[in-house]
Amino acid sequence: MTNGVIDAAAAYVDVEGGLSRVRGNKTLYRRMLQLFLDSKEFGEMEERFAAENFKALAETAHGIKGMTGNLALPKLFEISTKLMDELRADSFDIKTYEQYLEILADTRKYVEIEMQKLD
């Protein structure tokens, strides 16, 4: 792996930070990352966005923000926070939601890579 790839992965998954939250328990952190991958909240985001239910969308963004903060997923935490703040302030920008979708896809990819390393 080149440093660029390592740096990119760390921007999406802060493994050291995540492990510090679970006192270095790799098995627990891996299990928590799997719960992240299996989370129904991401489907809820899409459904609530399609329904233009922005109040519920803000609530779901808040849940994702908390989950990603606990798991040390910095880019997704940052964009979820921005999305939640925009929705709560009635200043929703579709570009933020599009960024969220891109970052979510990249985060999921890097989570899967990092989970393999935790085995």
C-alpha cells in the first residue's frame, strides 16, 4: 500500500481512535463496525429524503452522526453533522446530501478493508 492509500483510509476510518474507545478490543471494534455496515439507518435516510420528510431526515442524520462519532469514522461524522445542522436550520443544500452519499460509499469501502485487517 502506498502512503496515499493509507492516508485516505485513515481519513475515513480512524482505527486507532476506534480501538481506543473500546480499550483496544479488536473483536469488539470489528463487531461494532459490522453493526455499522448492517445499520438500517442508511436505508431510512434514503426513504426520508425521497419522501422529503426533512424533520425525520434530520433525526436520522443525528443518529448517524452519533454512530460515526463513536466508531471514529471522521469524514462520515463530519458530513452527517453538516447535514443535520442544515436540516435543523432549514437551510438544506442538496449538494450536502450528495456529498453524504459519496462519503458513505467510500466509508463503507474502507470499513470493509479495515475490518479484514482486524481479523
